[in-house]
Amino acid sequence: MVVTLDRFILKQLVASLLVSLSFFVLLLHVIELFANIGRYLSLEIEMREVLRVQLLYIPKSVSLSLPLGMLFSVSYTLGMMYSRNELISVFAGGMPLRRFVTPVVVTGALMSAVGFWFEEAVVIESYRQKNALQRELLQAHRDFSNPDVAVLGDANRIVYIADFYDADRRTLSRVLVAVRNTDGELLERIDAGSARWNGSAWEFQNVRRYTRTVGDERFERQDLNTYTDSRFDTEPNVFARLTREIAEMPLEQAHAWVESLRAAGLPHRRQLSEVYERYAFATTPLLMALFATGVGSRLKKNVLLGSLLTSVSLAVVYYVARMVLNLLAVSGSVEPLFGAWAPVGVFLTLGIALFQHART
């Protein structure tokens, strides 16, 4: 009997999940299309190119729709059972609601795990390709070149200052490099007309180099045509304009990017918050399942409509809390880790409490 009931609720849940997921995916595609349709028409973009953009957007839209699809499918499935009095026989058989909806909560946890894997394995690359194609079609090319660059390298012991970084050529113009020891004392200074990335380190041209030994206040000067050293290995992308998006990077690459920004002394709170947010977002389908099961069981009348409205209200509060704490994390008011996970902890506790006190 237990297995039969599990199959019964899962069958209805999966059917409603597919329908709600399709609806939200379609809605996101309509919003995406109408946001750019004017520029598509003005630039006379061919229909097949627009369709390519929309196809590449499907994985991202599925990822964004999964939590809301889970919320609506659980609310609808349990709400219909309440409204049709189908749960009377379940309760009369001695099965508590908590046991009956366990497959729903397990499905929510499974969707969280699958959603996290899907994001890393499929969504990141397709979303990157979609954005690249869309920028190409709309002639919105990115320029990574950067004027007035100041970067820290080698655990803050090397300071790079340049008038301009050319992203296409990977060169620096009018460069000043200061090398310090762990106590902050200046050991070496390099003035160069330009610098070029040779694949592993910066190669300076038209160099005037000043060096001194520890304990000696005098600097020795050298004039060189070219000069390079393996110490000057700060990656060129650190000098680029900060237009790279965490949403287009796998987690491993995103962590490396944040660390390179941190090592260079550049702002990185927003990027770090986005990395933590990706982990936290993966728990959202589970939270939506807990909200829907707990809320529906506490309503006496108009269960289907009430469950949907109450669950949506909780979801809106949850998303708003995430947005506010993310802004606070970026501004420095709270730590990025706290900003990403505090809403999850609070609402997970609330969801578990609703689930534990579900009406049977």
C-alpha cells in the first residue's frame, strides 16, 4: 500500500512539474525575446539566428524555472488532493501526512542536486554561447582594454602601474613596477615604455631598472632594451576591465578568478557573492517543496488557491531576502558567505517547522 501511494503522488507530481516547468520556460523565453525584438528588427537579424539564441537560452531558462516549477507543482498536486478529499482515505488508513508527502520532499532534494549538476554541466556553457552570439548579433562587442591600471601581484609584494592595458595585444603602456619585501620595503623599481605578455611572464621594453640590496639605501641603475623575470607572472586577465561574468564560468574557474582578483588587490566582493549564491540557489527546489507541503496542510478552506498564494508569498519573501542580503554583501555590510546562506538557513528552518507540524 505504501509503495502504491508513493507512486500515486509521484505520478501526479511529475506530470504537474513538467507542465509548470514548461510554462515558466516559455514565459522566460517570451520576456527574453520581447526585450530584444526591437534591436533584432532594426538590425535585420535573420530569424534562424534569433532561434539559435532562443535555443541556447533553453538550459538557463530551465534552471531558473525549476524552483518555481517545483513550488507550483507541489502546491497544485496537494491542493487538488485536499479539494477532492482524496487524503481522507490516506489519513483513515493511519498514514500521517508527513509520511505521505515524504516522496515530494525527497523529489525536491533530488531536483536540487540535479539542478546543481545541470547548471555546471550544461547551463554555464550554453549561456556563455548564447550571450556571445547575442552580443555579436546586436553588435555589442565587449572591450576588455583598461586605462590607468593598478594591480598587486605575488601576495602584494609586486605593484604594477600602467597607463593602458591593450587586451587584444596583451600589452601594457608606460609601466612602473615596484617590488617590495614582506615588510613593505622597496627592493626594486622598473620603469618601462611598454610590456608584452610572452605566455608565462611580462617582458618589458625600454627599461630603466633600479635595484638595491637589503640594508643598503642606495639604488643601482641599469638601462636595458628588454627585461623579463619569472616573478612577473601576473595573468593578463587581471589587468583587463572587469567585464567577465561569474554566470558564464564553471565553479572551478570562478573560484580561480575570485582568487586572482583578491591577490591583485582588486574589488572582488560581488564576484565572491555570486559564487556563494550559486551554491545557495541549488537548495531552492528543496525549500519550495517544504514551503508547499507545510503551507497546504495548515489551511482549512480553499486549500488549492490558498496553498498557491501562501507558498508564492513565502517564495517572494525568500527571493527578496536573498536580493537584499546580496546587495549588503556586495556593499561590504555583511560577509558574502553570510549574505548567500542566511536566507537559506532561515527559510530552511521555517520549511522544516511547517513540514513537522503538518496537519494529518
